[in-house]
Amino acid sequence: MTTMLRRRADAITSRILYSDEPMIDIEIAINELREYVAEQWPSRVWLFDAIYEARWQRLREQGWARARS
């Protein structure tokens, strides 16, 4: 996968950790990035889920994604 993908994924991670924006906005960004991966590398969506989705889920479970309105 590409550097651009890593940068966008890192930006989402930063938004989860440090922003006060609503989680729905972050979820939209995650879905947009997942769609991009599905378009560019259809056979690698599982890898995106294994790496990035799992990371973001762990952050939410660990409480890093604070309750937001």
C-alpha cells in the first residue's frame, strides 16, 4: 500500500486521539478510506481491516475515543 494511505490512516488515528470532533465524522472518514482501499486494492481490503480497523477499534475500546456529541 502507499504512503498516502498511511498518512490518511495516521490522520484518522490522530483525530481519534486528539480531536474533539464527533465520532460520526471520524467514522465517515474511516469509511471513505476503506472505500478508497476497496477501489485501489480490492484484494487487500482484509489487510486494511486487519491493520487499521483493528487499531482504531482498540483505541475505542481503551477509551481513547472519548464520548463526543
